[in-house]
Amino acid sequence: MKIGIVGLGYVGLCTAVCLADRGFDIVGVDLDGRKIRMIRKCRPPFYERGLDPLLNRAISTGRMKCSNSYENLKGTNLIFMTVGTPTLRDGSIDLSQVKASAEGLARIIKRNDRFPLVVVKSTVIPGTTGRIVKPILEKQSGKHFGSDFGLCSNPEFLREGSAIEDTLHPDKIVIGAEDERSAKALISLYTSYYSGAVPPLVRTNFAAAELIKYANNAFLAMKVSYINSVARICEKIPGSDVGKVAQAIGLDSRIGRKFLEAGPGYGGSCFPKDLRALIEFSKTLGATSPLITGIEQVNRGQVQHVVSIARKMLRGLRGKRVSILGLAFKAGTNDIRESPSIEVISQLLVHRAKVIVYDPKAVEDTRRVFGRRITYSPTALDTIKGCDLCIIMTAWEEFKKLKEEDFLANMKNAAVLDARRILNFDEFSPRVKFTAIGQGGRINRT
Ligand code: UGA
């Protein structure tokens, strides 16, 4: 079976290489020529754990071909649309890539008489597949949905950093379909892809499938904002620790332990964008919710909070040397989009601190943002040398190994703000000024 993938970002490329590995023939299309050249040379355009070997196999076996022309999609039976949906100024999503790819696909459908199936995987607000994609496909191809071509909404739930694992073993598959033939064709693809062990399948219409994606991400973001709110309370109670609270409430099976790590707030290319889009979308329906808007407000406040703790720890930031460990929005990726770390650095610069940074994967991308306004270090220990404060912003494994002695031996004044809560507070003596998000500090027993 020949499958097309339009848009070779995280979702598109990870989906493509996994399908190729299971024996499907893949045609990838992306308008970014540089990306195509890199992929053809087996070089992933972004860092993603486990992607390298799969991409190598997909290209070297010839199972995956890619180009920047829709023409190469001729002869494909099923085409995934995985283009980006960035945020517009007002918070709503930009559908220009979705519309352009629907137009490109319509040209292919026009010349294909074998019921090609278009599957929208891009995150789009409810109504997009039915009211925007379908009319473009019909109008521009002159063919009819349901009889000449098929259409499904099929949101994805993969995470950066574990995108391959999530693609291979998803918790669920959501299929939004409004005709039997399309639904059957997509279910049949997944049945053969998962060799009979198909993950739980939720079948619904286009709009409900689209909403499920937003509801899923907003719920997870809510858990993060919730625990960050509890963390603020913990910080005011000496001896309390949000980690214990998360552990205890997480043992309630109705709550669960996952996504209860307090920290500098959520970032990345998904949660912030999806929350904003959901808020804007609910406004258009007259169905706004203080709970959903609150998730975003709490998150915005968390970066401010990190900066204000830093200010208090140093009694002002002007001229102070502050090292930042971690730039990526989370460990396991080089992605700095909407990273709390990048926000914190911007704020520190506003307060005229001198900023020195390190990240095992994300330095180059950060250099493009800040240029010479900050200093880039080759290692974690180099970063903290001569500094007044070290802020840990990303939970990379190598930072977890840092010990009290490392800070005492290298820093001008040993002070640590663990915004990711990866170091053990109890292992630090009062010789290091140590603060962690959600940590109420030592109990004064005297
Ligand atoms: C998220 C969802 O988890 C995926 O299911 C979804 O498919 C994806 O968005 C998407 O819409 O494409 P991702 O953005 O890759 O995936 O990253 P997450 O692991 O969900 O983390 C998001 C942010 O929340 C990160 O900044 C992370 O550090 C933060 N987070 C997460 C916390 O601060 N605490 C937690 O307990 C969990």
C-alpha cells in the first residue's frame, strides 16, 4: 500500500518512518526544500529520540521517498495531512497550510479514480475538516466526498521526545468519519499496521474527533497548572513539598500520578498554542470557561514566578551572573518553541542580569534567538563558573547528577533555583542557598 504524508514535521516524519518500517511505501511531501534535502540524506531535521535509525532504514531501503511536489503523491491510496497550524496574533490558529495542502491534494484527487482517502492529522479546531477541507477538496477536484474520495479526521497524541514510542504504541486511536467507506479504509490500515493488536479505537464524526484533541491537551495542561498552583501554596508552608502532595494525590486512581510535575510551566509547540486556540474557539461559541482560561493564566504566571524567586534570592538581578541549565521546553528534544527557559532568559535580560546558558541539544536554536546578548557554554560546570545563581530549567538527566560540591567549587556564590525539582533538597546543606519550585524550605526547629 502506498501512503502519502503531507508535512514532514514531528508528526509527519515520525508517522512516515514508523509506517515505512512496517513495510508500507511512503511518499513524503514538504514545501521546505532544505528539510527534504536533509531527509534524503538520512539527516533528521530535528532531534528526536529513536528517529535516526528508522529514518536511515526508511530511506536506504527505498521505502520512503520525499519531495516538495504534490505530483509525487500520484498513485497513493491514503494521504495523511500533517501540516502545521501555528498561532495567529489573536490566539486563533492559522489554517493557511491546511488550506494550501487541501488545494494540492484536490489536484491529486482529480486524477485518481481509486477512492483516495485524505486523513487530517493536523490539530485543527472543530469544524475545519467538514467546513474547510471537504469543500476545498470537492470544489477544486470536481469530485464528490463519499463516492469519489474519502475523508477522515484522525488526531494524534504523540509527545516530542517519545514520538516514535507513542506512534508505535498509542493509548488510543480516534477516527472522525462521516462515511462508512472512509472509516473502514482507515481502520483497515491501522489493523494491518498494528498487526491485529489495534489500540482502543474511538469512532466519531469529524468535529468531535477534532475537539477530542483539544480536550485531551487542555486536560493535561490543566494538571500541570493545577500542580503548579498547589506548588505555590507549598512554598508558603515550611517543610512541605509539592512532590509529596503529587505522590499522594496521584495514588488516587481517579487522579493518577502523570502530569503532576510542578515546574516553570508548560511550553512547546502544542499546549500553549492549543490552549489559546481552544479559548478563542470557545469565545466564538459563547462558551468560554474560567477554568480553561485559568489554565493559561496560571501558566503565564509561572515564568514570572521563577524570575521573582531569582530576584529575591539575589536581592535584585542587575549585573548579577545567572546561569541557565536547560533551554529546551522539556528534556529529550532540541525544541525551544514557547520554552519557559527562553521566557525566563528574556526577563532576566530585561532586569539586566548577565546570562550564561547550556543545554545538551538546544544551544544552536537558542543562539538564533539571543545572538550575542547571552553567553553559551559547552558544559554544565562551565556554565555555573563564577555565577551568583544557577537556575535549572530543563530536566535533562545530566543535570540530575549535579552535587552540592559542584556548585560550591564553581560558583561565586553557591545559589541554586531548581525550577524543575530534579535535585534532592535534603542532600543540600545550608552552605548552598537552595530553592526549588513547590518546596516550602526547611523547618526551623530552634
Ligand atoms: C503534548 C501532548 O502530551 C501530546 O499528547 C500531544 O500529542 C502533543 O502535545 C501535541 O499536541 O502534538 P508535547 O508538547 O510533546 O506533547 O509535550 P508534553 O510531554 O506533553 O509536555 C508539555 C509541557 O508540559 C512541557 O513543557 C513539559 O515540561 C510540561 N509538563 C509536563 C510539566 O511541566 N509537568 C508535567 O507533569 C508534565
